[in-house]
Amino acid sequence: MNSFGQSGRIGIASGGNWIVDRVKRIDHFPERGMLANILSESCGTGGAAANVLIDLARLGASFPLCGMGVLGDDAEGAFVLGECTRHGIDTQFIRSSSKAPTSYTDVMTEADSGDRTFYHNRGANALFGPGHVPVRQLSSRIFHLGYLLLLDLMDQTDPVHGTAAARLLKELQEAGIKTSVDVVSEDSDRFRLLVPPALKYIDYLILNEIEIGRIVGVNPRRADGGLDCAALVESVETLHGLGRMEFVAVHMPEGVYLRDRQGHRWSQGSRILPPGHIQSAVGAGDACCAGMLYGLHEGWGLRESAELGIATATASLADSTASGGVGPCEEVLALARQFPERPPPLSC
């Protein structure tokens, strides 16, 4: 029996961003003032909480899934709740409010590359704070919070812990719940102000290479866009010095780099995908996170969990929405193994 089982806790809860993604696939990103053609449109759920929980459900999680957040009292909010119900996600702690609309994002995805740009309305997510997380009522093994930098009340200053999110994460850890955190990818200098206070109370930190670099002020990409391995390793080492994480996992197009608390380091390449496989990269990072959390909940090792993370992201890329491409665990692993594996990104 793993340590989670001994604690009597079971399931994964997630609180934070609940978004309706309006995904538009375009032929190219135009210059300012120029025109691009919309090739197709789709609508689905988005945001850290929604993506991770729905991905876990689609992977076939046999353990409880519980959501927390604030939606608008509108048709979009009803759509999100309906999707949760369809996937067996407990919604008793998801609140509706008439003070703001359900958050939404217009996602522009370039057809050939899968690159995307986001136009976001914070909406009711701005109302979600620590008071919406009933720590003492939770029986979950893991709590995933996301996204920092996009949750106004969670990002507020706390006189003791630095931020409200850090205070909540401490309370969760003290209750015996493992904590996982994601941040939003944005072009700002807020990373170094708002993320470090939370690092002391995070068990699992699963971010992309740009987010990791911005937290510590290091660019993990060279001028030509290639991966700067030394800068990435430096960033991860700096993060471990700032916090008490059990591990830091960095996901990127090239694969995953992982460093645990004991100093073990390991890297695995992503899959080389054929033309046409990538319909959109929306939600791929959350899919990788969901796959890893699935494995960790089930007592898998970090390598096996990271392999499922890469496989889940691979499946996610095949659909225009965040979660539509994800299927049962065995199927996403089998899908990923059809494609050749890249060399580990930090073999350089």
C-alpha cells in the first residue's frame, strides 16, 4: 500500500480557473491591422481546474474528482456544470454568481504549427478565493490549484505568507493533502513577485519551461528558439532552493525534465508527431499535468507518471479543444507509443 492509501485519503480535487474556450483555427497569425482566415471553430471547457479534472475523468480515473471555483449565473456556467456532470466530477463546491459572467477565452490557433494566442475575460474566476476551498471537508489525496497570476483573490497579498494562495496551500498541507500548482503563461514581471511565496507549500510543481524561467528571471530559450539546457537546469535548481517541492517537472515541446527533492535528475523526450496530428496545443500542458497526477495518485513512480503525462499531452494535441482528444489511460499510452520518441531534451 502506498503512503496515500495509508492516510485514508483518496481522489483529486482542483480549484481555480473554469473557462469556456472559444477555439478558432486560423491559417496564420497576421501582422497588426492585417487579416487572417478562420478555418474552423469549436467550443469547450478550459482553465486549469476544468482541464485537469476532465482529463482525469477521460483517462478513466476510478477515484473521486472534485471541483471548486466560481461561475457566472449564465448559459456558459450551465455548460461548464453540464460537462462536469457528464464526466462524473463532483460540483458541490462550484459556486454561481450574478456579479460576473463565466470566464471565457477566445483562442486563436495557427493551423500548421498549433501555436496559439489567448484573449481572456477573467469573469467570475476573479471572485474565487481561499474561502471557497473547504479544507476540513476534503478527503482528497491531492489538491491542484491553477492558475496563479490569473486568480485575483488568490494573488492578493497576505501579511504572513506572502499571498492568499500560499496561505491556502499551507492549510492544505497541514490537513495532509498533497499540493500541486500551475501558473498562467503571460508576458509580465509578476512571476517573481507572486509565485515564490507559494513554493514553500507546494509538493508537486509541474510547469512549462517559459513559466519556470520567468519565476527565477532566466530565459530557457536561445535567440534561435532552441532550448538552453544550462539555463533550464539553473532555473530548476534555483526553484528547489526557494521551496520544498517533492519534485519540479518541466514540460516543453521537446519533452519533460524532472528533478526531485533528493537531487535525482531525469529527462524524457516527447513524441515525433506526423503532419496533421496537431490540431491545437490548447490544454496540452494541463493534459501533461493530469497524466502525471493520475500516476502519482495511483502510486506510480515519477518516470511512469511522466510517461503518462507525455502520452496524455500527445492525445490532447489531436483535438481542437483542451480535452477532446484524451481517452482512457491504456489508449493514450498506446497512441503515444505509435510515434518515435525524441532524444531526451537535456541530453545536451
